[in-house]
Amino acid sequence: MKDFDITFKWIGAPTWILQVDDLKIACDPVLCPKDTLQIHPYFKVKRRTAPQFVEKDFSAIDFWLLTHQHEDHIDAYGVTKIDPNSKVFSHHNLKKWLKLIYAKNVTFLPWGKVSTYTKNDLQVAIEAIPCVHASNFIAAKLAGGVNGYWVTIKKGKNTLNIYVTGDTVAHTKVKKFLNGRKADILIPNVGGGGLNKFGGPYTFTAETLKDIVATIQPSAILPVHHTSFSIYKDPIQNLYDWNDERILQFDEGDTITL
């Protein structure tokens, strides 16, 4: 990673901004205020903390990674931050959300498909990775489809591999797709979402993330999707207790340099 200038800002929940040299990537804009109550089909979710951002954070975004349509990943506050001229890579179930901003440059990526993007001396490949958004078949069907993303950035002879998990568990389908890959940066959705619900957890806990880490052997782990909403039940301290120097600790609103 030393051949790239990399900064990462966690805004809260699954929302973050990653800058690699002069390339700016953002993910899943959910920006509702603290104490907002979201009504999902089978449960209610309350935002515990306020998203931490300033308006310039969302300026000049080169491309967005959108994982799925659930409101704790994209909402009426967040969708307005997507500039219609920014490139968007998305799961197909976000079509209704994207119509709200008349997005012009959208690629709906099925699992396994790759799209490319170029900026100056950076060549970028974005691949949609399978997600299984619950711990049993019925709950996963009810949750609907989700994309993870594998982002490969090349600059001359140097390569940077980034795995964005999306909302998933360590299902065989996911691990099989990842087998043989090595990540420089892992951005996992942790927090054990829905740990106490039917079919939960819907996302990684500290314990279930171990399989993914063992599979892709990341150099740096940047955990997001914890603490911000009431449905996140697995304390982030459980992950920090690994005492693994690859796990970077930061709070909502922090910007870190890799």
C-alpha cells in the first residue's frame, strides 16, 4: 500500500469515503439524524449516533458503491449526496432509489461481473461479490439481494486490492467466491446486525469474521457498520479484543491515513 496515498473517513453505519491518490470512492449513503426511527418490514431500527460529515466530504466523488436497498444503507437524506454525474456501481434492487436523483452513470452489477473505471494513471476494476444477508435460507430470501465489491486499483506495476463485504455472513457461497484472493484492505460490515432476530445475525460478528480474514489475509481491516443503529448488537470491542494490529480503531467522523 506504500505506493498509494490512502485516506479513509468513516461517516457512520455503512457510510464511508476512501481516497486513493486522486480517486475518491464513497459507499452506501445513510445520513438520517440521531434518534431517527426506521420502520422495516419486520422490525424497527433507531439511529443511536449522528452521522459525522461536512458537505465537502461528498464533493468530487468519482464513484459510489451501493450494496442494496435497505434504508439503513441508503435513505432520503443520503441519496441527495449522490451527484447525478458521479459514476455509480449498484445492486439492481436500488433502481427505485436512483430514479430519485436521475442518476446518469449507473452500472447495475450482477455477482461475478466486472466493470472498469479509469482516472489519470489509475486503472480500476470493480467486481460484484456475492452476499448472503442472513444466517438461514428463509431470512436471507426475505432480506433480498446484496452486493459486496472487490475493487482492484492499478498504477503502473503496483496493485491495491480492496474487499468491501456489504451485508453478509460467512456463507459457503461467499467464501468459495473469495478463495484464492488476497486483500490489501478489508472493509467489513460488522456489528452482528439482527443478532437477536429470526435468521440473525444478518452481518458479521467478530467471531464469524474470522473465516473471511483467514480466507483473504488482509493487510489492514477497517471495520464499519457497527454502533450507529440499534440493530447492531455485537459490540466493536469484541473485534478489538483480537489484539490484531491489522484492525484499525477509529470513531465516526475520524479520517485515518493508511
